[in-house]
Amino acid sequence: MVYTPYDFNESVRHRTEYIEERLRDGSPVAGISYDGGVLLLTLRRTQRKIFEIYDRLMFAGLGNQSDLEIIRVGAIDFAHQEGYARSPDDVTIQRVVGFAISPGVKRAFGDVLNAPFVVRALFAEMGRKPEDDLFYTLNYDGEFVSLNWAAAVAGTPEAEEQMVRQLVPEDASGVPDLHTAIRRALRAWAVGRLWAIDAHLEEEGAESLSEERIETFLREQMEELQVEAAILDRFTKRERKFRLLKDEEIQLALSASAGA
Amino acid sequence: MGERLNANTSGDFMMLLRSRGLWREGETIPAEPVQASLREAHGTTVIALKYREGVLNVGDRRATSANAIMYDRAEKILPLDDYTLIAIAGSYARAMEIVRYLQHSFKYYARTQLQEMSLEGKLAEVSRALASNLSMALQGIGMFIPVVSAYDLDRGEGRIFFYDGLGARFESVEFGAAGSGSERIRGVFDYIIKTRGPFHEMTLEEALRESLLLLDIAADLDSATAGIEKVLPIARAVTAEGIQEITEEQLAEIKKSLKL
């Protein structure tokens, strides 16, 4: 039997279908810059999802837990090795994602004899100012995209687009504060999740998704799941900039929303 | 990335560095004892005192090389993490490299294992780093002595540990000191305790006052110690709230009140 280019294309198509089918049901992750740092937010059942990578780097994703774990540890290894051998300033998101992680993910995807990574990952890097913050989204095929201000990973690419629209609304002005960022991220999460699981939305367009539906859905999901949110704090004097937010802090942001 | 299943899963940073050939051990060791012409920079006097809220560390800023003064802005008190300070005397080059190693080692463990390294674990890590320095120390270079101050969150108190060059660790009740100047002022510590009471009952201001006096006396007796006259020393404290930087203004204020 001869392995032809046609077989390669076919196998890539099969892999893509297989991976996307499994990713569709994943819980989205929203990332957004705010005045005092960077926020990543998601909803989860039991497993922790947002992780510190380095002093100014964090990461979250959806997909297969052990695949995410491999990426997480790979990124931490690279970051610490570089931070020690050179300097913490040399540990940047583009080196970690672009050189340490992406090629391996790409290789696994292209190697038909091995299992591909079933993941979409979101990396966030905090800069000195919000406009210097950077987000990288990494796809299961090794492709990555860099974004400023906000980014998202979700069950489908369309869902991700819809989330970014929620994170950076057209009518918004200036850099949000933490409370606003949390509220936008939660809303974006609900929209992203709905887009991924409800095939009708794509046909009917964004207008068909009513305010009421988003809010009811989010409320239901928040009762069933747990909100996980973490920040890199721009102004803390502590060595560790990364911190998981407490439930009270998230509730405070929500109660402050009355009217806003 | 498939080989990751056999990877370093214990959060051991030294193992990671060794596996990547980044741990400098042996490669620079000369076969013969080093000639006096290699004049490495040495840090001199550092002091750690307990006080009411935690532990205060103060160090003069001189670095010497044989009988030459190399530098008068050396930093010999460094944070290892948010609850641990290290004060170093001896070979500046090796000390700085090991401090960088320890900082990364603690962070690497916390980030990969998703829990903080225990205080006991951190102290053992310091011993291990010192022991790895032995072959160089035997050649007459690279020897340094650290004093580690930590705030023990479980016990709710500051603790001081001192080491020998091989890595033996001892816990100190009231104070710790290292460097050429420290030996000459040993009796002064006891005199202060016997006349003014134990350090751990002092306020930060009182402890700062005593530590500046101690440095001043050390400078009188030891040519390698700069004291406090020309350049203010460096001072940091570790408390339940983490690392506190003592400002130059605070130090200048206290220096003014001393009868030197």
C-alpha cells in the first residue's frame, strides 16, 4: 500500500473533525486587559483551569486535560530555564508560545501515527501598561494568533469571535477596571458557550441572541458551575503577580453592576 | 513532546537544569588551588535580627577584592520569595548565581506543583545549593555564607537560619550574622540582649537602631565593612505581610539620632 498526498489530506481532515468535535463542548476562557493588570476567566466543574506560567505569564485552555498539562509544564520548564539562564525579562509570550510550544503541537498534529493535542489554549502576558499586554491563542494544529486588549478560546472559532466582541464592545471607551473586566468576561463566556453548543445561532446571526437569553443562561450556569478567575497584578509589590480571585471578589464585581 | 511522560514531575528545578545542561557544576573548577591573582569580589557584613513583627535584615554595601574596595553599592540582602530573605557574605559571583537559582527553584516548584514549597523544603534547597558549591570552595574560590530569614506562617513568627559553607543549617534564637565584620561584633549582640532585652521584643525602629550601631562598630573593626557613614546600608524585613522595604529616609532618620 502506498501512502499518497491524498491520504495525508484525508487523515488531516479526519483529525480536524475528531478534534473539533471534542473541543466543541469545552468551557470557553476569556482574557481581558484592565487598568491594574490582566484577567483570565472561565467556568468549571472541579479541575482547576487557569495557571501561572511565569512572573508575567499565565495560561488557560479547553480540551483534553492531560494535553493541557503537557503544554502547561512545557511552558513552565522553558520559562524558568530561560529566566534563570538569562533573565526574567527574556521570558516573553512570543518566545514561550512561538518557539517552545507551537512547533511541538504542530508536529503532533501532522504526525499521523501519533495522537494530536486536543486543545485550544490562551496565554496572557502582562506589560507595564495595558496597551503592552499581549494575548496569544494557540490552536490544536500549532497555529497561534497574537492579540491586544482581549482574546478568547472557545468550542468553535465563531464562538471565539463573538466572545471578543463582548470583551471589547464597540461603544466602550478607555481601559476597563477590574469589575468591568469581570462582568464583560462572564458575559463573553456565556455568549461563547451558547455559540458553540447552539448551531442555530450561526445561521440566525448575533442579533437572534437576546439579552435575556444570555443573562438567564449565565445565571443557570453560575449555579451549576464554579467561576474561576485569575489576575496578573500590575501594581503589586509582591514577587508573585499571579493570584486567583476569591468568590467574594467576583460577587462584588457582579453586585457593582447594578445599573452599569 | 511525547517524552513528557517521563519528565521531571517532582518540581525539582535542579533536575531540570541538569537535564538541559544548564547547571554549572564542575565545568569551571580549576585542577589546582586558585592563585591569589584571581581576586573575586567579596561581600562583607550582613546582620539579621528578630523584632516584634518578623525579622529585619541589614547589610553594609561594600564589596571587596583582596584589599581593594570594588564597589560601594552592593546588594547583599535579597528576597527569595514573598516570605523569605537571604543575606549573603563571601563570594559575590557564586552567591548571586545561587540566589537566582533559589528564586527560580521556589517559583518553579510552586508553579508546577500548584502548592508552595514548605519552609523546611526551602531550607533544604539552600543546603543543597551550598553543597553543590563545595568543589569550588575547596579550590579556594566561590565560598559564601548565607543567613536565611523567613516568616513562618504556620507558627506566626519570624525565624532565622544560618549555614556553614558545606550546607549545614542551624536555627538561631535571636539574631544571625555573616561576613568578616560579623565575627568581630559577636559579643555586641549579646551585650545588647543583656542590657536592653531580647531583639524579638523590639519595635522595628529599635531593631533598626541597634543594627545600624552594630554595622558602625563592625566598620570600625573590619576594613572590609563599609558601615553606615558614606553610603546607607540596605535593609529589608520579612513579616506576616511579606517583604518590607526599609526606605533610605527611614534609615537616614535613625542614623541622625545615633551618637556615632
